[in-house]
Amino acid sequence: MNILLLRPHPGHDKFGLGPFFCVEPLGLEYIAAALLKDHHQVTIADLRFRPGLATVLRRSRPRLVGISCLHTLEFEQVLATAREVRRLAPEAFIIVGGHAAAAFSGPLEDSAVDAVMVEDGESLMPLLAGCLERGESLEQVPGLRLRRPDGWQSTPLLEERPALDLVPLPARDLVRQYRNGYHCLLFKPVWLIETARGCPHRCSFCSVWQLYDRTCRERSIAAVVEDFATSGDAVFVADDLFWYNPARSLELAAALKKRGVYKRWILVQTRTDLICRSAAIMAAWRPLAKDFDIFLGLEAASDNGLSGLDKDSGIKESIEAVRIARELKYGINGNFLVDPDWDEEGFRQLWGFVEQYGLQRAGFTILTPLPGTDYYRSVAHRTAGQPWSNFDMHHLLWEPRLGPERFFELYAETWRRSILNTAGDKGIMDWIRQVRPSQIPYIIRVLWRTQRMMKPAEYLKEYRAGCPAGTGGAP
């Protein structure tokens, strides 16, 4: 069967660090690997690049089209893509999957879509393709929301999530033509690698742990080593919680060294409290890359702030984690959440914390209720009428405590205190000196786009344009 897997353009990306991140569609590559194992003909089209959808459909002539939906802000763009597929290839079966689709399928249950997948696609897409090929009922395929004449219905969920190693390594050859476009921070091209999936924690703003029932599945040491060894010299590890399993983390570091794997750059994501008890593990991993960065969800500048997010760690852990990482010569990138209900003191407390501990490499996002989270369920009534594209963590979804004008003045000032402000401590020439000559146009273009985050008027324009009708300028 001819199968087309689509990564749509995410749509709204005027604000935030989006210009710094364009990574390969790893989930689609794993699904493709599973489908290729069953002898299907698979095409992956990344619609962030050329050619466009019409050309891809004409060339691939698919019977089955899978559309990736990774984030809430993509809902509208995904539906627009599905409608265009339906217009151009009316006989194709269209299914949407990915993290956002699985966490909150309702907005995607549209007449242009035949099914939404709410479980891991690499396990279930081969079953779906087989049933379509044989003309069998799709109700026997678990983990689906199916469109029926009388409405949408669910098929049973998997009784047990399968081991990750049941699926071959990702079919990276299918995105070879896009490789030079995949970038992250200062590095280009970048390879995305997953060694484990899930998280056992319970942060109120995060849907990962709820989607996976606070479990964490791991790929085998052999599979991860092979993936690292056959990837390029700049790697972003997609795991939500790297170094989660101490014994496995040490075993994996030793196996990579034995294989002779050494990278120009590695980026991982983890928690502050985990770092505080993992200094030996981090010391074992540090020699594996010339530059090794850690992304930390720092979230708040006080214990009260962290407690309100169900973070289950304190400010002491944040400070100690930064100290340990820097002592071992890791780079620290972090993120803080800015609450619309803050008063001015909330901003000043954050500024003081960033200055005291030298955290100017952090990002700052507005605390946003993402569907599938506890936070969303508690405040969903406040977001009525907002387009999904505004759920990008840089738009206000309701009237802030300080009023929109003052809030955005302070929010823009927060970003001006980051290293992204080219009029601040790190000028554009400082950035240019950090990249290869061939990448200078890329870094200039990215920095030019991010400078709007320092301008309150840019946020206000978006805020007023996105206000639901009849609210008088406040959602």
C-alpha cells in the first residue's frame, strides 16, 4: 500500500524560540520503519519545506495519509492540511496522530478526518494499514477514535503498551532531502534521538505523564548506541527526562565510549532534582561531546511558585543543579513560566533570580493551559473562544492581573534580559563568531525574527487581534 506521512507547518510561530528549533519528524520516521517492515511503500513529506502538498500527493498517490499533530497550537493547521488532502485525494483514508492528538482528540474530530490515533502510532499504524488493505473492520484496531455516520466512537485501548524495541530504528533516509534544514540553537544540521519515552512526575502544566500514566519505557542499550553511532555530529535527545534510570545511564555512557561515539554537540532535557543526585552519571556522560547542553524546566524563581506547579522540587535543587552542571562544564539552557496572574513583584523576583545565578540563557513562556493537563481542566472556561493557534505559550488567553499593556511591558523586559537581545550583553557579532561561516545567514535570520519578543507592541497587536468577539478587548 502507498502510505504518505505528513509533518504540517505548525502555523503560528511569530514568538518564542521556534525559529531556533526545527527538528526532524522522529515519530513519523519510527512509524515509517514499522510500515516498511510490513513491505508498504512509505513517503514522509515535511511541509515546512518544499515541495508542497499537491506535488507530494501527486507523486505518492497514497491510499493512507497520516498527519502528525504534536502541539495544541497546530490543531487548526492540521485540520487545514486534512481538508486539502481530502480535496486533492478524496479516496485516501486520513488519520491524525501525535502527542496533542492523543492527549486531546476532540478538536480534530472533523469531517475531513477519518480517524484519530490516541496510542503510539508505530505500534498501531501497521495494523490499520493491514485492515485497510484487506478490507477488514477498523474496529479491531485499538487506540482509535473513528468517524462513523452516527458520530465518533472509540476502539479499545491497548491492554499494555508495547516495548519500544519492537519497532526498528527510525527510517531517517526518508527525510534525507530535508536534513540540512533541521537545526537547533547554534547547530545545523541536527539529529533527533529518543532513548526513552514518558515521565513519572506530575507537573500540573504538562500532559506527558498523564498520557503515559506516569510510566517510562526505555529502548535497549544496543539500539540506542546504534542510533547515536549512525547519526550526525549534533544530537538533540528528545527524552523528557534524561538520566532517569541511573544504572542504565551509566551503562549507556560506557557502551557509547566503547563504540567510539563522540559528538560535536549533544542537548538533553532533565530535571533539577535528578541532577542533584546524578553528579557521577553526568561526569560519565560529559566526555561524549565537545559541547554538551542541558535544558532544564526551571519554571519558577521561588518555592511557592514551584509548589503551585506540582513540580515536587524546590528552589534549592534549581540552584544546586545549575552549580553541579557548570562545575562539570555543561551548558545550561532553561525555561521559566510567567503567570498571567502575577503582580509586578513576580516579574522583579524572576529578574533578580536570573541575574543572581546567571541564567540569561533561559527562555520565558506564559503559563498556558494545554489540553490534557490538570491546569487546562481547571481553567478551560477562561479560554472560551480562543483560537488554538494562540496556545503557543506566548499569547495571553485571558485578561492578566496587571492588564495587557503593563503585563506585556514587563514580559518584553524579561526577554530583553536574555541573551537573545542583540542590543544587550550579547551582540549580533558575538553570535556570528559562534557559528560556521556557512551558517551566518541562518543565525542572522533567526535572531532578526526573535527580536520582536522584546517589543510590547508586537504582543499587544496579537492579543487584540485574537480576542473573542464581544469581550471588549479582553478574552
